[in-house]
Amino acid sequence: MDWRDKLSGLKAELPEGEEPEVIQNEGKPKKQKDPLRVELDKRNGKPATLITEFQGSDEELKELARVLKLKCGAGGSSRDGEILIQGDFRVKIADLLAKEGYKVKKINFK
């Protein structure tokens, strides 16, 4: 029995008629007019990527932070219009934000 047979067996066990919930992002920020600032910061001697000047609700900020933390595979926090991601992910985050439709102002890039 190879992996294809096992996968087919698992698919057969799934309940029918239930579609998994798919979150679709329109890729267009609703309230963001000014560019987001992406910069490197040092917190207790460790690198941290800081995204500032976010305009929008706290829920939108938390959702964007969740997506960025997930894509970078790192921890972080979000509050008061700022997102902090643990580690140096400036380039990756700038690319992700640009793909989402945000304007990005790069600070302290090499």
C-alpha cells in the first residue's frame, strides 16, 4: 500500500457535503492610503521587523499580523497601528505586503 492508496482511503472517510472554509483576500487594502513603513528594530538586542503607520481597524491589523506571522513562521504582536515580527524579515514582508496591494516604504534596507 503506497501513499496514494492511503490518501484515497482518507478522502473516502471525509464527510460529504461539507466544504472547507476558504478565506479569500481581495488583495486591496480598504482604508490604507499612506505607505506602510517596514524597518528593522532591535528589541533587547534581538532583531525585530516593525511595520508601522497602518490605517484601519484593530481587527484588520490583527488579521494582517496573523498572516505575516504565519508566512514568516515567527512570533510577534500587533497593537496601536504597529505590527512587530520577531526576526529580520524586512525583504520577505515588503514583498508580501506589495502582493497584498499595500504601498511599502522601506527603511534601513541594504
